[in-house]
Amino acid sequence: MSIGAVASPHASVVWFRDLYRWSVSSFVSTGWRWPAEAIRPLSAALSRKSIGVDCSKTPSGAIRLVTLHFDGEIELRDADAADSFKGRLFFADPGDVIYSKIDVRNGAIGIIAKDLGRVCVSSEYPVYAVDSNTADAHYIKLVFRTDVFRRKINSMISGASGRKRVQPSDLESVEIPLPPVPVQRTIVALWEAERKAAAGTQAKIEELERNIEARFLADLGLKAPTKARLPKAFGVWWKNLVRWSVTFNQLASVAADISGGKYPLTTLGHVGTVSYGIQKSPANRPGQHPRPYLRVANVQRGELDLREIKYIDVPDSELPSLLLEPGDLVVCEGNSADLVGRPAIWRGEIPDCVHQNHILKVRVDRVQAMSGYLLEYMNSAPARNHFRARAKFTTNLASINSNDLRELPLPLPPLETQRKIVERIANRRAEIANLRADAKARANAAKAEVEAMILGTKPVEGA
């Protein structure tokens, strides 16, 4: 709950004659703490627009549909989206406010930016012009995103389950604080300053992450591959083709050459044993021998997400070959082209845990290699390019097999060198983690402060 917010009662008693409206929303108090004259309905600041698009008279290039995201960002859809759209469309101009009837409670409200120009939306996205003498559009957007306002919106939804909407007439009747416009702009400026600081922190984090990989490759005597555009056409001698695949040969033409590094090359199959997991079927639903198992959803790039663990039946006789041991690498067999082959390290987080057949397991020969070193290399650009080039593609999925994983070429420094590399990277990642934690704490504090100002429980300094 945001600072100063008032909890809504679970039960209310009121005389029937005093009811303004028989609905849940009529009992939900927003709890604004502003003077009465500052509390006004949204209709005082927003004016509904309904400029229909006559598709028969409007050039196809002028019908530009947009997508509204939960974070309020608005972006243009593909140019051909309008051709397949069925239904009425409406114009929205720069500075207009639009919201999603279905997802406004999740934050789907945005402002059409100047650089977008005139765009089009469906009837699911009501369009409003903002009265600049009464409100700042960005302030309205902030109000919509407060916890207090969202609770009010959630009490107003109507319609069938799963497609519940907030109707424009209901939204326009909601009362919000509308202090003088300079005060609104001060609140917005405070929020924008925090967003700018957050963007600066994120840029620093991204730079540190890029430097980690660049330094890692430099330690191996390798150059970071440049972001060259894949050629649309290329020539190669038939005798030099390793594989008849456009994607494979496109990537090969821009891939980093790892043969000229400081250390001898080997393959992942020479420093680890690759094996598949258990295939899920009705026969192994959790029964007498329920075991936790890793799914693709649990394996992120470089880390595990263990918030949701499912179970599968594995008899004691089959457990040894499927059991995960601390130090094992777990690798996704299939995903998008950029994410196929994403690895993580299993550190024994859950006892008696096995893995699904879509997760490949690499048991590392610790005499030759460290799991941490292999993880870093498998997350580097040369390894990602290898997996992408070797992947087999279906409609929306890329997949690799155990041979593709075994045949991953990699430099193999001495164990002591591997240890030093891993320790240095761990220190850098700890620095990044601290930056992320500080940024999150600062963002939460800023959100609470801005919400308190909008609520009216904290003075607006500088206004």
C-alpha cells in the first residue's frame, strides 16, 4: 500500500436512500487528502474524442496502428497491421491520452508522443484530449498508475470474466486531485528526474556487462565479434561448406575466429558428459516416487528461476542417471534463435532434483575445467553464434541436440587461470547486483514519494 493510502473496508453499511450507485465501486474510497476544491472528476481534465477513420477515403499509409504496453509506452505496429484489422478505427493525435479498457488496471495508459504523429486505435482504446488549463497529460498518466487509483479502477470493471472492461463513462466520473497545473508539473518533474537517474544507472549496468564479456574474451586472446549485419547474399565454395544452411553460413561469415587465442582448443564433449533428462508422459505423473524436476522455464541465461517447481515420478532404479549434482551445467535444448542453448549452473538448491528431456545436462570433468568458466564461455558471443548456427528451426522455435552441445569449440586455459577469470567476473557481477539493488530501492522510494504527493499526504516541495 502506498504512503497515506486508506484501506477499503471489507464490509460497508449504508442507508439505501443514501446510495449514489449500487455497485462495488461506490463503496471504494480513494482517500485523497487534498482540499475539496482540488478534487474533481476526470471529465474536468479530459475531453473524449471520437474522430472515426474512413478507410475508403484514407490512404493506407495514413492508417498507422499502435500498441499500448502496460508501462505506458506506445509504439507503432507493423505497417500491414491495418490491412488485416476488422472493425472501426479512430484517430489519436500527439498529446492525446489513450487507455485500454481491459488493461488500464494494469497500467495501460499512455500519451501519444509528438514524433508518432497522428495514429489510429480501435474502440478498445478511448481517446481523450487534455485541457491544458486544468491538467498536465503526464500528471494524469501518473495518477492512473498509483495504487490508490488502480484499486478504484479494479472496483469498476464490468463484463464477462477474462474480458472485463472499464467503460469510458465510469472512468470519466472518477474523482482525482487536480491541483494547479504548476503543482502537477512539479510532481511530474520529480518523477522524470528519477526516471532519468534510473536510465543512467541502467546504462552503467549495461556497460559493465559489456565490459565483462569483452574482458573475458580478451583474457582468452580473442576479440569480441563486431555487430556485423548478416549478408543477404554470400558466396562460398561447395567444398568448404560444413553444412547446407543459410543461417549457418551467414553466421559463419561474421563469426569470431577463436583459433588464434592464447589457449588450445577443445570441445565441450571432451571436458564434460552430455545427457538428456526424463521425458514427461502420463505414465510418470507424480506417484510413489515424486521427484522435483527442472523445466525450460526454470533455466534462464546464467541463472535459475526456482519459484515454481513441478514434480514427476522417477523410480529409485532410474534416479542415479537423472539426478542433478552440484556443479552440473543445465542447458536449454530449445527456445528462440537468440536464447537457444542458454545455460545455468545447478548448485544443489533442491535435494533429489532431476531434469526434463528438454534440458541437457553437462557433468563437468573437474580435472580439466571449472563449471563457472564453462558457463561464462557458453554465454559469450562465440558460443551463442555456434548454437544459433547449429540450431534446427521450426515455426517459432530453434532447437539443438546433444551433438551440437558436445561439439561446441572452446579455449581451455589451465585450471588456475580459469579460477582467476571466474573470481574476477564474480566480483564484477556482485558490483552489478549492488547497483541493481540500489536502483530498485531508489525507484521504490521515488514511487512512494510521488504517490504520497498525488495522494496529498506529502507536501509538493518547490511548487
